[in-house]
Amino acid sequence: METPPPTTPRTEPTDADVEAFKQQLGRPPRGLRAIAHRCPCGQPDVVETAPRLPDGTPFPTLYYLTCPKANSAIGTLEANGVMKEMTERLQSDPELAAAYRAAHEDYVRRRDEIEELKGFPSAGGMPDRVKCLHVLVAHSLAAGPGVNPLGDEALAMLPQWWAKGACVTLPGPPSGEGWQVESSEDGAGHFAFKPVDGDAR
């Protein structure tokens, strides 16, 4: 896509967010801490999860992609060999490898600020391989551009998965102060977050 989804504020999950999550994944959330990113349609598409689930099970995947449309599009990239090509580039491009290692360190730092999981890797194959594009894209959406180079690359390869409508249907707009409907150039409406003292983003 020419323009990736904008970074959105990290927010506390609302009842509507939890319901959206249930519809997206077909189960209640486990270890849900926050909404790390919202799709341009207004629904959550990345959640921040606790490093340890309520039953004590370690869960090293800090950022979890929930949108089934985005997940499907990423699955197509994986099936087309994108992960193998990226891993090969890591072995031959020192600059890319260094940036990817920095992404790994960022991921672990963010997770350790919540709870340290000694002996557990980051996620997605970082820092030496690419094993899951879903994890890398979720990291890029949550952290913003310029943090995870391969997550940014994968995100740029995706179509605008929200263009034909939200992946779930809930009554009314997404919960949370600041969300309002904006019109795009093609006349389609989408939800955008507008801070109290700032422009929509």
C-alpha cells in the first residue's frame, strides 16, 4: 500500500473492544492489557498482551494482530515466500541485520517494562530470522514506522484491508472519546481519532 495506516494512541480496552476481539478471533481475550493500534475502520487490530497469561503461562508475543482481514493478507505474503527472502537478506545485508536486531531489542525492552521473561526470545524470529510476519507487522503498527524494518516492509506490501469495511460489525461507532467519522476523498467514511487539542490522525 502506498500509505500505511497511521499510528494511533495506545488506549485502554473498552467493552466494545473486547466484543470486537471476540468476533475477530472467536474467543475471549487472554491477558489483554491495551489496544496498541486501531485500524482506520475504528476497530482494534493490534492488542498488547501481558507477558504472562492469567494462568501463569509465559506469553512472549507482546503485540498480537487480531484483524482477520489483515491476518489473511499477511498469510498470502508468507505463502509466497516473503519470509525466506527476508531471512536471506538478513544474512547478506549487515545494515538491515543491525536494524532488525535493534527492533528485537525494542520489542524485548517494551515487554520487560511490563514483566521480564528470562530465557524467552522476542517474537517472530527476531533477531536473526523471520518466522512470523504477523508479529512483525503488529510490532510496526504498535510502535510506528522506523522501528521494525521488516515489519514496515511487510506492511507496505499489504493491500488496504479495511477498504471494503470493518472485519466485525458492532452497534454504533467504536467506544472511546475522540473517535469521529471522517470522509475520505472517495466519499467513504472511516473512524479517525482526533485529540482534544489536535488534528485527526
